[in-house]
Amino acid sequence: MIVIRVATADDREPLGRWGAALMQQHHAADARRFILTERPEQGYGRFLVSQLDDADAVVLIAERAGEPVGYLYCTLEPLSWRDLRGPCGFVHDVFVAEAARRQGAGRALMRGALAWFRARGTTQVVLWSAAGNAGAQRMFATLGFRPTMTEMTLDFEP
């Protein structure tokens, strides 16, 4: 059974590891679009823990049999003229450890985030998904998400 809880500062190590894995996964899919820093575990863990006291953000942890297996990071966002959207919830990161995938952790994390957004009166939730991540996109669609934008990148030669 998957249990969802709010992250604490004690979760810094797994959060850093998973954030780095998410960064590496994106970088491997398109190294020209997605950055990869040195020691991403430290930076990502520090960043996610820094969000714990922000009332407009939440970091959730998925646990199976008492062991952390994934996380989700989301925020409340104000109106954005740049993005042509009103205030919304924004899901920035969803990551589940390879050994725990396809067992409901990602869906449980998303449901936890959606409940958090609803409790705050959010009327719209937005997320981005990497172009080749069809599995995640299928899961998001089963939760009611619909495609609305396609990011395109042009790289100039250095």
C-alpha cells in the first residue's frame, strides 16, 4: 500500500537523490534542452527542503511499507501574462524510483497534490511533461489532464 505524506527536512537525502535522477533522466532525453549540474543531489535536495516552509508550495513523499519511493513538488502560481493563464496549481516534479514504478505511487502522489490544490481553492492545475514520457502522459490523462501546449526548442550553434 502506498502512503502519501508531506516531506520534512529529514527527507533531504532521498529528495536530492530523486531530484538528481529526474534531472539526469531529462538530460539523457535531450542534453541540449535540459541542464545537468555537478553534484545535483546536493543542489536539488537543498532546493526542495528550502520549499518546505513556503505556504504556496508542498513537497510530498510516497512511501511503500514505510520506505520512501518517490516525491512530488508543486506550487500555487499567480496569474501569468507570460503564460497566458490565470492563477493555478503547478506540478513541477513527479518522480518514482524505478523499482516502485507501475504500482500506484505516481498516481497517489498526484492525487495527494490535487487534494492539496483543492483545499486551497485552486480551479486549475498545470504541469509539463517531457515529450517522450508517454507513460506519465497517459497517467496524467487518466487523472483528467489534457494537452494544452507543446514546447519547442531551437538551438543556435555556439
